[in-house]
Amino acid sequence: MIVSIITIFILQIIYSSSTSTKDISNIRYSSLISAQCKARCLYEYRNHHHQQQQRSLRVMDNNGKSKRLLTTHALTLPWRSIWERCPRLITCSSCLLPCDLDPPLLLSNDQSCQAICSTLQNGECQRSCGFVQKLYEQQSNCLTDDCQSSSSSCSPANDCFETIPQPTNVTAIERKSRRTVRLKWNSNGMNNIEPIFYVIEAQWTLPKVDLYQQDTISKWGFVKEEVSQTKAIIRNIQRDNRWYTFRVATVTRQGFSTFSTATKPFRLSSNSKNHSHKSLPTIASPLNFVIKDFQLISNTKLNVTLSWERPNFSIHGYQISWEAQNDPSSFVTTIDVSSSLYPLEFTIPYLSTHMSYIFTIRSLISSDGSPLQTSLPISLKFNYEDELFTLKNFRMSEPYFINGLIKTNLSWNKIADYRLEHYDLHWIETQCYSDVLSCCYRRDASTKDNTFELYDLRFNCTYVLNIKPIVPKLRLKKSFQIYFNVSSCESIHISGSIRPSCQTDEQAIQSILSPLNLITTRNISGIHFSWQTKHSISNDHSDILYRLRIEQLPSHIELISIDLLPTITNYFLPYSKQTTDQYLNVTLTLLENFIIRQEKSVLIEDYFINENKISLSNGNSMKSSILFMILLLLIEFIRR
């Protein structure tokens, strides 16, 4: 203890008298760098004993007893056991000394490590001190944007981003004692060949007790570190109505991952003896919380507008909060909004274009003499550059025939970003139902405008269209994608006086049919298809049939392919419970002697069971039935 006090005193003198001109004010203590330093110490300790054992075995090869004793040394211990013994071992504890020191003490001048390790007689302390010094210098380069100019000294991966996989599926579970929390997570493929530290941080929120107050929200803070095991017991959890969230990062001697996704808000249950406390009423959360718009106001700043809908229950207001992701220095900003606000929109100004944000909204209820109650939070993630990936208000006209070509018109909201150079487009057939030409080939185009005329299309084909914004020095991996159909020659819309050959051939005109009218209607169980046409090809219709084909897109899983008699003009398809596809491609073909005479295709979005809509429909249907029965009773009563 006396030696430690003397060491710290010497360090303070050195730091206060330092004349170094290096700016270290932006460098803060990092629990991740501390854990990386400790992981190196454990690795070096085992490696040191491995080398010692090899030398000893060469000297005492003929002594079997000594050989057995040596092989039961540190090499056979798990990393967690070495970590528990390390503070009691001189070599290992000397290595740990610099790991937990503050950066100003480590980086005050070139002689810092000599002063820190002056009371120790081995070289482990100075080697560890030099290692942790280098890590904090790399962090300083990344914080001051010097990474690109000196990438070789920025991080082990030569850039400002960690390559260690982050933990996944972090969950917090209250233990039976109702006083501690058990945290567990997945290691995401990490093995224990080298020591692995898991750094755990927590953040708590204390809800306000009055409508005019704000929630008390802490910064993310270090809780504990675990070695080579994917679980932890968290103690000292407060019961004063605080909500906790936890996150975990993986650390090795090579580097560290980003922190995992935070757990859901968690708080300990009541500590009463019989645990029979009165539960608070459930408060409805706001509905359809979305990012309505964002406006760029400078090269680095923008305004973001949020919108939402009122829940189905009476509330007194809303609480909106936002924070920057993966930024330990950022604060959570919270503001209350009145329930009388109209429209239900809120604009957050001066956000950074280089940061990712999390927006959260809650419903508020304030009762006289009772604490302010909030609903469960609804959250959104926003990243400005990610918003470039999605086209807003995309519109596509029905394909039409003009001057011998099939075309369609596209339009979308133009991205309000000065860096945008142009849009790249490409489209290709995914399926064609006629044998006129072989399928398929890709067309490419580009435009600087937010409109485009898609060309070189073919009858009876399904296409996939991709549109990608091009921004110099920014690699966008995602693109906007949509599927669409081009109908048959007989039913194509004509623009101008020139008609396709199928509509100008005299024999074809004499036997032409009325266009197929494929109608789709939805109910709570599925989708109903119906069609009507006038048969004028033959009298007995014996050679006429309908072919109905239904497939999921983009997986191209065929659900239905069936031939129907001309007297059948409808079909019902139940909803799917397991599909993840966005589209349903439905094609109805009219065949005469197995020759395609007409074809009609439609694309249906969101082919899945929406339980909320179904339950709502069931509720509305029940209400309608009750009203109808009441009306019948009233009519019968009046008649009597």
C-alpha cells in the first residue's frame, strides 16, 4: 500500500511539472483499452511459463518426477483461473499495474513508464506500460481524425474500426433473490485459445415524477469485466424505480469489438415479502412512429422530423428522447410534448450527418398525487447516409406501347444532398411467359434527374428494377429494388396511333377477346381472385382454358400452377404464415388449343398474415353483427 501511494505521488509530480506540448485533454480512460492490456498480460504470463517449462524439460529430461510436476503448471490452467491468481503473482501483477492508470499519467512525458515502474525490479511493467501507451495514442489519432493520414499507427487493423466480432443476444434476467441480475450473451464464434475479456457497461433511467420534469438518464458506465465466460452476475441494482440497460463488448490482446446492442429496459420487481403488489395499468404506446422527413442545412448538419399517431387510449402527452450511438461523450436529450399538438410531428435540429441516432417516444399519463407514468418506449434508428439508400415516394406508370416500343415512366423524390452525383439503374427479366424471345438480359442506364423512362420492355414478362444513388467517396451497398409486370400484347395500353401486330392483324382482330380483368380482393383469411371475359373464339369452348400461376418474389417459390375450365372464373388463396417474401406475382393466361391468346399479371405486396389487422377486422365484424341484430329487433318492435 505504501509503495502504491509513493508511486502515485511521484506520477502526480511528473504530470504537474510536465512541459510536453502534446494535447492529451481529449483522451479519456477506456475500460476497453484497460481490458486489452490485461488480456495481453494473461497471454504473456502463460507464454513466459511455457518458455520456462521448455528450458527446464531440456535440463531435467531424465527426472520423470520433476517432469510430471512441471507439466501441471500454468499451461494447464484455464484463463479464468490464471486471472484469479494473477494479483498474487509478482510477474503477472507487475504487468497489470499500468493497465488501470489514467491516460494523463501514462502520456505526460517520455519518462512516464520509468516512473510508474520504478518500484518494480522486472521488465514486465515497462513493457505493459509501453503497450497501453501505444493504445491510447492510437485512440487519440482516431478521435482527432488523424487516422487516415497516419493509418499505420491508428489501430491493429490499420483503420479506426475494430474487427473483433461483438457479442450477440445479450439478455438480462432477474434472479430468484430479486436483488441481482443474471446477464448472458453469445460469444459470436470466439474461442478460448487466447484470453477473452467481456466488458460490461450499464445505463439507468429514473422516470420523472412530474409532467414538467425530465427523466434522469445516466451516461454509460463500467460495471464489471468477465474472463472467458459468457455470463455475469450484476449486483448493486437500485430499486428506486430505475430502468437499466446493459451492453457488452469483446476484448482480446489484438483489439476490441464495438459494444453489443443494448438489452431491453429492465428493473427489479417489488421486494415485498409476498410479492403481491398492485400492478400499474398498461399505458398504450404511440402508433406508427416514423421518420417523416429530414432536411440538410449545411455540409455536416441536418434537421430530422418525426411523426406518430395517437394511441387508442387517453393520454396527457408524449416524451421524446434522442442520443448518438457509440459515442460515450454524448448525452440523452429528452423533451415533453403536449397531447394537443397537431399535427403530431416534432423536428429535432442540428444533428450530425456523420452520426447514427436512436429516437425514442413514450406516452405520458399524469394523475393527481401519483407519479408520472410512461408507456413502453418505441425506438427508431437513423443514419443519414443509410437514408440515401432508400428512394421516397417511388411511382411507376402502367407499361404502355408507343411507336413500336414498350415503356414505363418512373419518378421519386430527389435526394437533397449536394454530394449526390447521379442514379444508376438496371433492370432485367426474371420470368417471361411467352416464347417470342429468349429470356433474359440486363439493361443499364443512369440519370441525374429523379425521373426516368424505362425502355426496351417485352410482353408477358416480370422484371426486377434496381436504382442506386451514386455518391463519390461513399460506397453504398444497398439499392432500391422493385418488381413489376408487363401485360400481354392484347391488353397493353396504347399511346399514339401505332398499334402492336397482335392488334393490327385482321384474323387476330376478328377473334380478339375482351381484355382479361383480373380482380383481387382481400379479407381476413386470404386473397380472392376473380376474372371475367367474353368467349368469342369458338362456340363450345372445349379448347379454351385458364392457367393460373402464383409465385412469391424475390424467392420465386411457386405456390400455384393450375389449369381451370372456362366456366371457373375465381380462385381463393389463404394467407401464408411463414413467408418472408415481399411480393406475390399472379399471372392469369387464356389459352386456345394451348396457344396463348391473352395474359394478365398483377403484383401484390405484403402477402402475409397481419395479426393486428385480422384482430381489428374481427372486432369490427363483430360490432357490425351486433348493430345489425339490434336494428332487426328495433324493426320487429316497431311492427308490433
